Amino acid sequence: MFWDRFDICDAYCCLTHDWGLYALFSRLERMGFKPRPSLNTDNLEENAREIYDYWDQEFSNNPTRLDPYDPRPMVAFLN
């Protein structure tokens, strides 16, 4: 996995949809990110898929730590 802003935004966009992370989507919008209409987990690039899979697994292991209105939901999992 490597740092690529487009892959991160694509992965995070899919996570916002799948996990209902509304505040995270607002952050993506403020950054000017506009997802392509065909964006979904089935057509993510390889790196974006790795990012998505990592966070999806983290969220699945402990869903009670998720707050859909937290603009930085990943921070709770980094502690």
C-alpha cells in the first residue's frame, strides 16, 4: 500500500457509503473530491482496494468505535 491521494479518496468514498460515515464524506466534498458515477468497491484500483480492505476490516472488528458524524473516524482506530 502506498500514499496516493486519488486512491485514498476513492477508498474513503466507498467506506462512507458502506459504513454511513457522513462527516467523512463532507470532508471529501470540502477537498473538492467528486466521485465518478461508476465508483464502487468492485472497480477500485489495486491500491485503493488495499486501503478500503484495511479500513473495512478495522471497522468490522470493532464497529462500536465508529461515530458516523466524526469527520476523522480513522483516528479512533489508530490509538
